[in-house]
Amino acid sequence: MTIGGSEPVIRIDHDGPLEGTVRVPGAKNSVLKLMAATVLADGEFTINNVPGIADVDIMSHILREIGSTVERAGDGSLLIRHDGDLSTEVPTGLAGRLRASVNLLGPLVTRFGSIHIALPGGDDFGLRPIDMHISGLEAMGASCHFDDGVLTVHAPRLSGANIRFSFPSVGATENLVTAAVLADGVTTIDGAAREPEVADLCHFLVSMGAQIEGIGESTLRITGVPRGSLHSATHRVVPDRIQAATYIASVAVAGGEVDMVDARRADMRMFLHRCTEMGLVFTDLDDVGLRVASSQRLSAVDVQTLPYPGVATDYKPLVIAMLSVANGSAVVTENLYPGRFRYINELQALGAKITMHEHHAEITGVERLSGTEVTAHDIRAGAALVVAGLAADGETTISGVGHIDRGYDDLVGRLREIGVGISRD
Ligand code: EPU
């Protein structure tokens, strides 16, 4: 993987159905939060099923800079050790490279009483405010102020509070749960995010000694435990439903049948429902994963993004790539990030027929796209361009591969294993 330096390109020149088996790695949007949560306690943590992605490297770097020891073992696990005080000054350059750096807010403030951190980076979909994180911490007794893009929070001691979200923010739910586990008294969060990665974090916190009720539901009740009573733990990261969806989308446009080890139907029900309406067939592989099969051209189906259990915004670029070669027209509506359409121009360059109306994309499927040079501007957009490349005649060349590396564990290698004509140089 490349962080900085000269960037590689991905080339796709593919024809024919896919077959074989692919293992779905652990979820980026869980592991980064688990890593941040470890700062709640001293001791040695083992996180298993950690994906080999650049964002894990950046979060490891941040943890080392504040005083943790982080080591990667050959078996895909990460060993993290904390021993006593950590710095609450998060290095500005690193925090700005990662959205999940904001997940240090809850754990550092609740354990050490303060944090000094630059506003988080991550994919550019337009405004990504953190007002819900801040108002929740303030309700728990913290004082927060911004100065020149840097947030400072002080809270010698947090107290439990009743928090009601008007929208189920993933990051704000995670930050306030991690803050509440060491606060005085009980915190309730109404309207909490229910994503499988949020539940994974809660299960991890419980294995550290935290008291959380309502995991996976929209009301969470957290009873604070004394500082020092949380302990280290071992945890296996939940499989990445968006990486699984990327293999599903690949089979959808190329045809064939692929077994996805570790893919979880329960975590992706609405997405699978839409895919089934488009013509894909899914079979449970007992205790192993899920099989996806495609034997006909996809049918166009309208899709709108919603918080979990709805169809996640992260699936949307993949869905639009699929619809680009489906039979008929469909409308895809984005309800979370109105600006998250930066890959549409690239898909159009590949021959997709897409018209935009505010936060709706209308896609009229064509038989085949045609390969050209395109650029990935964020992680999921990059994956969508790879999928589109599979549906294109001739060679598709994708630059901006560093974005894909932030969230995909050896996407090229895994696709080659199931028969895709793809290389990286
Ligand atoms: N929002 C606010 N105020 C806040 C927080 C959020 O207005 O304080 C709004 C956002 O602007 C957005 C919506 O609420 O319109 C959803 O934001 P949320 O907080 O749920 O998202 P996030 O925690 O910043 C995570 C994932 C994203 C994923 C979203 C939605 C991580 C690191 N990122 O972001 O994943 O799209 O949830 O599911 O977990 C990706 O992996 O490619 C990715 C972008």
C-alpha cells in the first residue's frame, strides 16, 4: 500500500463471468473505532481480523504519537499496549488525514480529562460537521472550544446525561458511548446509530468491563464504571459489509458465482433485498458466509440511502455502477451526504448515462461501458470505478488508488483470485 509518494494505477481489462471464493476482511469502520477505544484502559489488547489498509496504519501512527505501543502480527492481528498516562495532544497533521481520528474524543476526554485535536479529515463529501459530538459532550459537563481548526475539550469529570439525537450519527453515537462508559452515573442516547460497526464497538467495550444495554437498538443505556476498572480485551473485528458489497457488485456486472467467506447476510439485509430485486441470487453458506450468483442482465431498481438498517450511503457508488449497465432506468437518492456524487463524471467518462437532479441521480443502463482513464476521489468511489471497469469494453485505468488503499485490503489481489482481469502498477 502507498501512503504519500508516487501513486500506482489500477488497470482493468475484463470479460467473462467470475468464479471462486473470496474472504471478506474486517471492517475499516469498526477497527479504527476499536483502536481508539483501547485508550480507555491500560494493558495489552489483541484485535483480530484487522484489514491491511492505510487508515489502520495512520491510526496506529496516531496512537504511537500519544504514547501507545502498536504492533502488527503476521496473522492479521494488532497488539496495542498502554501503560499509564497518554498524551491528550493529538498531532494535527495526522488527525487531519483520517475521519476516525475524531473517535479519540470520547475515550481521551473521559479517561484523561481533556483533548486537543485538529478537525478530522477523511473523504470529501462536502460539510461533515461534528456539532452532535460536541453538544453531547457538553451535556455531560465538558467545555469545548475551537480555535483555528483545532478543538480543545476539558472535562475533569463527565456526568451521565440524557441525550436525544435528531439524526442517528455513527461517529457521535460512538464518541458519546465511549465517553459515557467512564462517566459518573447513567447516560441514555435516544436515536442512536445502529450500524453493525457501532454494535461491534459496544461489544468490545462490554468485554473491557463497560456496562451498556440496548446494543444494536436505537436507545442505548450506559452505566458509567469507575476509572481504572476497565481492562484490556481481545476482540475479532466484524466483517466489512461494504467490501462484501464490492464483490457482490463485481459479480453483478460481470456475471458468475462467488462464495464470500465471512459475508454476513444479517448486516446487509436491505442492500441484499435491492440486489435480489435487480436479479442477483444469494445463498447462505452455513456458518461460512454467503454465495452470490448472477446469470442475467440486471434490472433497474430505485434505491435511496438511509441510516442502518437502510441501504448505507457507502454502498451507493457501487449501486450506481451496477445500474449503469442494468436494463432500464432508475433513480438513486442520497439522503446523508448531498455532495457525495464526485464519481459521476468519471462514470460518465466510461459511457454511463447519468443525469443529476440535486441529490438524485437518474441512471439509464447501457449494455456495456467503454474503458478509459479515470480518477478515484474517495474510497467507495474508487471501488465503484473498479466495478465499472469490469463492465467496460477495453482497458480502464484508475488513478487516485491511494484512496482505495485507505479502505480496501488487497482489492486487486482478491479480484484476481475470482478471475478478474486486473493489475496494479
Ligand atoms: N452529522 C451532523 N453533525 C454531526 C455528525 C454528523 O450533521 O455532529 C451529519 C453528517 O454531516 C452526515 C450524517 O450526519 O450528513 C451522517 O454522519 P455520521 O456521523 O453518521 O457519519 P460519520 O461517523 O462521519 C461514518 C463512516 C462513513 C459513513 C457514515 C454513514 C467512519 C470512519 N465513517 O461517518 O464511512 O459514510 O458513517 O454511514 O466510520 C467510508 O467508509 O467510506 C465512509 C465515508
